[in-house]
Amino acid sequence: MTASASPANPDSTPERNPANNTAETAWPVAKFNTSVQRWIDRLGWLWIEGQIIQLKTSPRWSAAYLTLRDVEQDSSVSVRADVTLLNAASAPIKEGDRVVVLGKANYYEKKGTFSLTVTDIRHVGIGDLLARIEQLRQRLAAEGLFDASRKQRLPVLPNRVGLITGRDSAAQRDVLSVAQGRWPQVDFRIINTAVQGVRTVPEVVAALEALDADPTVDVIIIARGGGSVEDLLPFSEEALVRAVARTRTPVVSAIGHEPDNPVLDNVADLRAATPTDAAKRVVPDAAEELAGISDARARMAGALRGWVQRERASLRQLRSRPVLADPMRPIQRHREDVDNAVRLIRRDIQHLLMAEQSRVAGLRGQVAALGPSATLARGYAVVQVQPRDGSEAEVVTSIEQAPPGSQLRIRVADGSITAAGMGATPAN
């Protein structure tokens, strides 16, 4: 069905900025409301799409009142529909549903209020929903929000697990029972939120921010049981997906069953097939861990015993060697070698000293034979003249050194004689 009229261009109305409208010629409220009503009437009938965030009806009422919200923008409109129109829908109309309505805008002049009266209301087709979810998935993937490099590793043993789920839901019971069965001491901080309908996204985002700000929470699980595509639709909302992407704490998505795949699964750090699977992936099995510890201790003890046995065998082998059987034996042998070496060195030194003594005696004899003392002993004398200037005495080797009157010192074998030169005769 198509609209019977097209909206007029607001800029084309001459009443938008009347030239004669001034502070002195201000319009009465009634004229203003009439002008607005005429402008709105020009919109005619329109198909409008949105999400039902509020639905008020009563068996006594002939009309139902809805509030439609734009799923992309923070904008809403009040809608009035006949109760029979809702009852005639192919599927029940409820809060959280995405619908398209055929309606006409109404402006009530006396009260100055606006509303939308609809004559047809339909659910948005599943195919359209899936297509929009897929478009959002592709757009966020292009931004890199699903990259493996952004995924955080889960803690091996979390101190506290944050759980966002519906109050008294099967998902909450499954997570708690499985987790406590695996590790009885596991600690949970649970925040119950709506998991279906229009309150889901803001409540889950608020819970996510609260848990992310808690330094004692090491990992967050968002859990919900199975449901239709419409039921799980909030977990493919862009606002929720981006909130998870901003979270510093690792987030586990446990929405629906294995075939379900909301966009939350792609951005979460870990996707669990079910809430039960999330508990198994987040909380370690105490029995398995204890068995692993026992096995590790057994293997370490075996390895230690093997090492001790190998070291003992090595020590026995070392002790069986002669050098360790009698540790003083090599020391004694080396001591004997040192004593022999000392004896040989002393002998060689004595021989060397005797040889040197003999050589010194021979040299001494040669010196004595060639020295002045031997010459003097044979009757020769050494004559020295004493210079008058008081300098050191000189040996006389020429008559020119001792003119007449010179003071002479004559050295003989047993002493010296002082004499004066009386004259000098040259040799023939």
C-alpha cells in the first residue's frame, strides 16, 4: 500500500515567514495553531518505520497508544491505533517489535499537540531484519571491530565473573550451576537486565559499563536463552555492539543457541554457543585442575627421582676411579716430583756456584798479575806529581810534567815517598 498524498515542501508555504508578522502584529495562538495544522495536513498519508518502545492498551479502550522510536536516531513519535487494528495483525504486536505503519499526522489546534493516527500496522519482515543485521555486521567489520587483534584473552582463573542476564532466567541458572559445579569458590557479580524488548539495550549497556568499571571483575558474560530473531534483535543493535567494543574487560557472548548469531557474537572477545558453554569456557573445572596438578606433581616427582638416581650412579662411577679412591695419592706423587726437582735445582746451583768461584779466582789471579801491586813488588815505582793549583795528582809519564822543584809522590810496594824534583834529563 502506498501513501495517498505526498508531503509538501515546507519552504514553499507562504505562511512560513509572513512579511507582515512583527512584534507589533504578532499572531494569536489560535492563528498559529491553525497555520501549523494546515501545514501538517499537507503531509498526507505516510508509511513510517520504527520500533515500539511503549504500548498502552486496555480491554476497555477502543484505541491503543504506542510510541515508535527511530532505531538509528534518538527520535520518537506518539501513535494512536484502533485496538481492532492490533488484534487483526498476523502476529501479536508487542513492545520491542519493529513495525511499519500507515498513518496521517494530526495537529490539534486547541491544545497544540501532535500525534500520528495509523490505519495499518505490520511487522518488519524477517528477511528485512536479517538483511539490516547483515549490513550492520559488514559495516562494523569494515571498521575493524571484529579483528582478531582486538580480542582479549580470558583469565585462566577469574577472581570474579560479571554476569549480565535476565532476572530468574534459565540462562542465569545454567551459568551459575555449571560454574559452581566446576569451581565451587567462583565469585559472581550479577546484574539483571531486560533481555528482550526496548529496555534491553540501555539496561545492558549500563550494566556493561558498571562491570567494566569494577576492578574486581576479570571477565563479563552476557547471557540469554534462545528465542526468535525478533527476541534476539537487541543483541544486534549498534549501540550495544559498540559498547562491548569499548569495554576493557574481556566479554563473552552467550546469546541463544548454537545456530543463533547476533552481531554481539562477532565483537565479543569470545563467542559461546550457549550460556552453559560460556560457564565452561570461563570457569575452569576444579576436578580437572586438581587432576592436572596431581599428574604434574607425579611427573615432577618421577623426574626428580630419575635425576637423583642418575646423579648417584655418576657419583659411584666417579668414586670408583683411582684418583677418588685415594685422593692423597696424586698429591704424594706430585710432592715427590717437587722434592726431586728441588734437589736437582740445588745440585745445579752448587755446580754453577763452584764453576763461577773458580772463574772468579782465575780472574783475580790475572788481575793480581797484571795490576800495579805486582809490578811494584818487582821493584818498580809509580811517580806522581802534585800540581801547584791543588788539583788531583797525576802519574808522571814525561819529564815535562815534573820541572825542577816539582813535588813528587813516589809509590813503592810497601808505601809512598815524597820528594822534590831536582832536574830532568831527556832520554837518549
